[in-house]
Amino acid sequence: PYAQWSEHWADRITEDELVDRAAKGMAEAHNAVSSHFKKVGLRNKVSIMGPNFAGVEKAVSYYNHFKKYADPDACDFISLHKYNGSNLIADSYDLWKESAEIYKGEFGSLNNFIWDEYNMENIGYSEITNAYRGLHLALGQICMLNYGVKSSFVWTLQDQQWPNNSSTNLNGFVDGIQRHGLAPSLLSSSIVYAPYYSFSLAANALGDRGSKVYRGDDDTYEGVYAAMTENKDGELSILVVSTNIEDTAMELKFEKSLKGRTFYRHVYNPGTIVCTADAELIAPDLKITNTKNVLKDVLTPYTVVVYTTKKICK
């Protein structure tokens, strides 16, 4: 249920009462769904998404009302939308960090949050297809990993033809197709946009279900950000972004020795990426052996780099 209070309702209902009604309706829906799955013995097989927030101004109030009416186990996750960064060559990490800090400050933790929409904000089709957008998506991914977000979904994987829509407007629609994706509608082309290659690297290297996440120190190097995951098989993957305009010497220091692990380096460079029909993952360009307490490298300006012990390419 969606509630939008207007001043002309003030003589009939308060804003808090309207929020309460909407939250109660959502809670009752959650209770019904949860109760049904319990009856058929499937509640432990599914996860139920709770309220979705696109801003924090009313989020805490709404969630508190929701909890009054929801059964204790009727909601597994909270979801949120937030887009950050509109300047293709600016460092947008602090914008992502500010958003995460606000939600963490209000809710105490993001461990049960699913960031189910993220992307750059207020940009047009030319920016959507621009290779530098890949950096901003990676910065958002690093921030979400560092703040313990349960899961995330980019908006959106592919441009979408909306039903009964042929409009062209400022919300990203061109002839009824919402052009916010990492790839065009297949009605237009089968060749992905450049930012897809950044996203696919992170998704394939760090996207294993059930991975442990290790926070990167985002204050060590100005303009350089990192996060690391370890999957169930013990494979390690590190996502790094450099927003600097010149080469940056970097040392990644680990709290515990990696005991001589070998990493393969994959580099997404917006200035050199070439989009092809096969859309294959960017192949490794360097093998780093005998990694123990430190991984050293020199980062090319404006690049997304994945270091992984997995062989993610064919």
C-alpha cells in the first residue's frame, strides 16, 4: 500500500494515521502470505520481502507502524531504492556511503536490507551507455559490500519495452522502451552496453551465494576503494575502483596471511573497452603469485579491477 498525505486532508486524518493505515494493510498481507506458507510446510523454503523505502524521511515511522501489526516472523528482509552519482567522471563513493550511513543510523544495521534498485541518478540515455557508468556501479557495489547489505539488484539489467507504451520522455523512455539497462532491448540490438562488462566482472567474481564479506578501509587511499569476498569453497575475490586521474600505487593489506594464494587480475578500463556480440567476461591480464599479507599493484586511472583466485573465464 502506498500512502501520500496531503494538507487538505488535515481536517479528516493526520499524516501519522494515514501511515498507520498503509502499514497495517501491508502487515496484514505479509501475515496472510506467511501463514499460508506455514500451513503448507514451505515457510522455511521462501523469503518474504518487507516494506520498500526510497527515502528515510518516513521510513522509520512507517516501519515502526508495520511492526505493530506484523507477526514476528512475517518479514525476512526490508528493501530500498537509492540511486547515486550523476557526474560520470566524479568520485561518487561518498554519496553511496552517505546513503548507507543514513539507513544504518536509523535502523542500526543493513544486514537484513536488500538494495533492490541502484544505478546512477538523473542521467540520460547517452550517459547510461557511457563506459564510465561502469565505475559508478562498482562504487555502489563496494559500498554495499562494506556496509553489510544482504543483497542488491541493479536497475536494470536490460532496457525494457513497457506494455501499451510508446512514449518518449525525460524518465528514460524512448518509443516506449525504458533505457536504463546494461544492455539494449533485444528488439533493438544484441550487443551490450559498455558498463555491462564492469557489472559482469563483479557479479561473476563476487556474487556467490553465502559468501563472507570483508570490509575494505575506504580511508586508506584517496580515490581508491575496495571490498573482498570469500565463497564457500574458499575462493577470494577483491573488487577495487580507482577514481584518480593518474596512476596510483596501491597496497592491499590483509589482516591474516593468505599463505601464498594466486590472484588473476581483470581490468575494466572505460577508455579501451570494446563491446562485442559475445559479451564475454574481460579476460585476466596479470597473474599475481605467492600473495601472503600484501597485494601490490599500480592502478590505471578510472578503472574497475577484480583480483580473484577463481578462474572465471573460459
